[in-house]
Amino acid sequence: MLRVSGLFIHPVKSCRGIAVAAAEIDALGLVGDRRFLVVDETGKFLTQRTHARMACIATALDPARLTLSAQGAGTVSVPRASDPAAPLRPVTVWKHSALQAEDCGPAAAAWLSEFLGLRCALVRIGPAFERHVLKKAGRPGDLFSFADGAPLLVTGEASLADLNDRIRANGGEPVPMERFRPNLVVSGGTPFAEDDWPVLRIGDVVLRAAGKSDRCIVTTTDQRTGERGKEPLRTLATFRRDPVEPSSVYFGANFINESKRGALQVGDAVVVG
């Protein structure tokens, strides 16, 4: 029996995530997930790939506001809801450019700029934002947030257990699931079975596969301290490397929410196909 064993949302792309007991689905994926983005002065997105210190920024959501905090830096909060009076900024996330996002104001920009040591700003998804899924599995009407390539990332507990056994055998320290920044963690099944799941049905929610997830340096970043290591990429490269694209190593799978509304809870049964 496969079950949802973990649900995570990451309110700000590349900042610290939040474990939740339940989550709603909307047109863009999990409600509250990657609805905010840190951008540089040109509107280009910032991530832990080049700014590991972003891992030290904790996020918290209440019904009305997003709050950012970090040790020794205090807090700053902004409204979650769209503001019709907010200036629109064109932003770039990977192959998507000129995405229209709402500027969250000078207080958030000043706090982030001070903490990260560069001029930057916080933007939010509003009614003017539209980003289509570019993956082959995408269909008309499939939209998503500031996530990398698809609305949801699914990982398996069995996959992490297998990987950590291999890391230990290589003399390394096991890594927690948060290193992979998933949305949905599934218990049961066999290691890396998620690679081949075509469709997931969780109650009334249907998720469509969009390909394996190619992993990067973020997985080597401690999500509490921002410190980098060699694992899990060193070990993943020994057995999860793409034979055609050798620079790619995989862990987890991308999914598109075929259902544009619904709800998920930890403990829900997961049906494949």
C-alpha cells in the first residue's frame, strides 16, 4: 500500500520549506508553494544554486501573510494576497521571461538585500502572472508557479533509504529528505519506483507524470545552515546518471496536477495508474 507520508510547501523559491499535514490543490499546484520569488535588479530569479545562504531563510504562512526570518536578522512580513496597487515587475525563471509578478515592496527588498548581501527584491504571483508547463507531458491549461519545471515533485521513502544505504557504504553521512525539496513523499513500494509511475490518484486528485527530476548542487546544501557537502550527488552519480546526458543524475519525479482543485492529506492512499 502506497501512502502520502509527507507534504511540503516552499512559499519562497529556494528558501526553507514547511512540512504540512494537509494541502489544497489549485491551478498552479499546491496552494502556497513557490508563490513568491527573490529576484535581482534585472528581474532574474535567485536560488540556492548560487546563493546557498537562502537556505537559512525560514518561511512561515498564516492565512493573511508570509513571514521571513533568519537567525540574527529579525523578520519581515508581506501580504499573501494579490495587491491591485502593487507595481508589476517582469521576471525571468529559466526559459520563461517577462513573467508579470507583483513587487512586494521596499521593506522585504531591504531585508533580503541586507541578509543576502546584494540588491534584490521579493515578488509575488498575482492575476497578471501566467506560466505554462513546457515539458512534453504538459497540455493546454497546465500552468505552474515559480517552481523549476513542473508543479509538483514526488519522492519515495524507499528511494531515500536505498540512497542513504549507498552513501553510508561510501563512508558518507545520510541526508534527509528535505535536501530534495519535494512536495509529496510516498511511503511503500520499491526504490525509485516513482520513475515509472504514469499517473497518481490520491482521493479525487489526479497527478500526471512529467519525467524524472534532474538534481543539482542544492541537494548538497544543508537546509538549516547553508553549508555545502559532496553528498548526495557524489553517490547518485554512481548509479543514477543518465546514459545519454551524463551530466544529469536523478532523484524523484516531476508531476503535473491534472486536477486543478482538490485536497491532499498525510496518510492518504496513493493509487498508481
